Amino acid sequence: MDLQISVFLLFILFTAGHSLRCYECMSLTGSCTGQTEQTCLSGYSQCESSTGITKVGDITSKVQAKGCVPACQSGSINFGLVRTATSCCNTDLCNLQNAPEPSNVPNGKKCYTCDGESCSAILSCSGDENRCITATETSGSVTATVKGCISKSFCDATTAVRNVVSISCCEGNLCNGAQSVSQSFLFLCCSLLSYFLLH
């Protein structure tokens, strides 16, 4: 009996102090070759890997990000000029592989997107993007709106994006309306992208 109690106490001792470890990197060149191991802080229970792609004209840039997060959803978001895909896991060093690039294979779903002057352009959704999103930010007297395609898992997690006053997701083709509103379009895209990459 004493041996069983000793083994049980030893097991608790070794598991109680275990913290999740994840790979960490932030690469603006699209490659996480210099990633390091990170011991997650208390409350950070998942490892995340994200790939973001921005395309303006003929110029395309890729961002890779990895690290510990308190909560994570796997999925993708597409604002036309900016697309990102995120993968989540919850075991030590499980985010070794980069998140796959966001799919560019149309899935038949269509949503409105903004181009900086209006929000009447139509965007073909890809991969698991099965909802349309509208997000609005107000900073002083400037209001910016972005629209696009998003995975349902991201819609369920968009309750607290800093500086964004309203986020709504909907089902159905072109359900996110075509009204024209947009000033700091790229600024809001970057705010939302950084939220999904770093949270």
C-alpha cells in the first residue's frame, strides 16, 4: 500500500510542475528557420502556428508566426488583399510545422470585400471559409470597415479584438452587404490579422 501511495505522489509531483512548450517565431520573410523553444506561461494552454499572405498589385509578402496562446482556433480568414490560416495544437512542441498557406481554391461561397474606397467588390471564398465577416473600427473621427470570408471557428472567437467596435459573421452568399464605408482599410486589416496571428 505504501508503494502505491509513493508512486501516486511521485506522479503528481512530476506532472504538477509541467508547463506546455511551444516553438516561437515571428518572421516577416515567410520562413521560421530560426524558431526557438518557449515555455508557456500559466494559462497558455495551446501552441499556434499562423501563415499570413498580403498581396498588393504584383507584390506578395508572407508572414509566419508561432507561439503560446491562451486559446486558439484553427481556420482561415480572407479580406482579399490579406489572407491568413492558423493551426492549433496542445502538446509539447507540436507546432514545429508551419501553418499551411491559406487555400486559394474557391469553394463556391462568395462575400463582399472592401478595396479602400467601397465595399462592393465580390470575393470568392476558399478552403474552409464558410461565413462572411464585416468588421468596423472607430479611431477618433476615422471609421474603417473590412469585409471578407472567414471560417466558422474564427467567427466564434471574435468577441474581443482590440479597437474593433463591431464584428459580425453571417451565412449565405453575399450576406455581408455591399454598403460603402472605408477609410483606414489596411490599418483595420492589420489589426484583425495581428489579433488572429498573435492570440
